[in-house]
Amino acid sequence: MADPRQRELMTTVGSEAFRQGIRGLVHEAHICARPWGFDPATIRPPVFLWHGDQDTNVPVAMAQRLAARIPGSTLTIYPGEGHLTVPKHWPEIQAALLSVTQHRSRIS
């Protein structure tokens, strides 16, 4: 959060996330705490996971376990980074997601 642009973005996003109250946050917590109703090992489309190894909200071990369960998934771990690492790496993440989309559209 030392980068003023990141701080402004996270403040804006955070404000919007709670604009209508905390119901969404509570709902997400319930989803995360209950069985998902499917086995991640059955996921077939490409799956990318990005995670900071210093995340104290969601330990990196959780991302590693999930990636190990999903066949062919790609886990990128950012050393020394915490929970809010995605905005910092957005160009790289967007490129990975677009490459899958473009590949699929050429197949269709």
C-alpha cells in the first residue's frame, strides 16, 4: 500500500465493496468455510492462481493445496508479497487470461 495509486485503487474498491453493507462479505465467508459441492480435481479448463507468500489473510499453503488438486493448474507465488498482490501484477495476470481466451477463440 506504499504506492499511492494502489492505495487509491484499494480505497475505491473497498468502498464500493461495502457500499450496500457487509452482506457480501458474510456470504463469501460462508462459501469459503463450507464444502464447495464439487471436487477441484474435476476442473478441466485452465486455472491460474496468483498468491503472495507473505499473505497473512490466506496462507500460501492454501493456494498450494488447491493448485495441487486442480489438474494442470498454474500457481504463481510472489515472494515477499502479501494479500493485495493482484493489482500490482495486473498486466501479467491479464496477459495470461487473455492468452487462454485468444487460444480458445482460435479453436472454435
